[in-house]
Amino acid sequence: MGKINGEWLFATNFLKHPVMLGSIIPSSRRLIRTLLAPVDWERARYFVEYGPGVGTITRQILQRMHPDARLLALEINQDFVRYLQSAIDDPRLVVRGDSASDLGAVLDELQWPRIDYAVSGIPFSTMDPADVTAVLDETRGRLSPEGEFLVYQFSKRSGEYLRGHFEDIRREFVLWNMPPASCYRARSSEQGGEIKPAEGGSATGNPG
């Protein structure tokens, strides 16, 4: 499938499952640049992405990450799973049709020791609160000591969920996206230290 087919697939799935996707078009370049700005690409070896869709952010992670790094993409929409498996040919990518709340079980199966960065755009504000809690618990429990949870969301309510699970949170607003979005960086106090401002970007203490 080509780029046009990927965009068409994303749009048609939004019409069928608007609550699951949150936006009718994939993320903008500005949003992706802001979201991924904090990543230490030389250090990180284990990435996980929740809800990759047609792989707009997935491809950018693969382009930037270390040759020895691995990326786990968890996607419950089987149309997207099949698309990703056929459209992206990269041995570092593992695509699974599992929920983000099953992260721990999948990592154990893959024998991954930890995750350095979790990247997510799944819409917390439209999910069942219990499901959001499960995802955040799994993520926090599997992050490495220097790991971060990188999240983009369209609702301010999402910041409340993050504050309930992570003590160190930074937010940057991206106007040039449809719709405009907030990018969050989250770490737990157990990881030690404070988040350093991303190179070329700003870090604010306002969780929004």
C-alpha cells in the first residue's frame, strides 16, 4: 500500500471509529517534531508506540533511532496492523495487535528488559477511565530509570490522567496541527532527576 492508500485507510477508519482515533488526519510534521524532540537517540534502545495508526510517527522513529534499537507498535485496529506489517519493511519494528494495557505481557514475551521511551497518541479523554489507568500503570512500571512517556493529546483532561501517575510532567502546545494538540513529557519521581528541556524546544511545568 502506498502513501495515498495509507491516508485513505486512516480517514475511513476515523469515520468508522472516531472515538478511537481522535483526528481525521494523521499527525503534522510540527507535532511529530515537538513530540520526539526530547529523545536521546544515541542512548535509547527500546521504544514502544501505542496506537500507531498508519505509521506516520512510526516511520519517523525508525528513521531516527539507533541501528540496534527496537520499536514495538501496539495497535488494536486490525486494519492498521495489516497495513503496517505490509507497508513498513524494517526488522527493528515489531507490530502487535495487542492493547497498550497488555504492555507488560508483550514485553515479557519478547524478553525486553525495559522501555526507554513510550510514545502515545491514543485519546485518553474518550477511553474508559479504568483502561487509561491500566495503560498508565503498565507504562510507568516498565520505563527505564532514564525513560520518558511522550504523549500527544487533544483534550486538557488528559493532563489530569498523567498527573495521577507521573510526578514530573512538561507540556508544549502545538498550534500547527489539526486539531491543535498538547505534547507531554512525563516521568515518575522514582526515576530520579528532572526532565531536561528538549534541544530547540521549551519545557514548561504547566501540565494543561
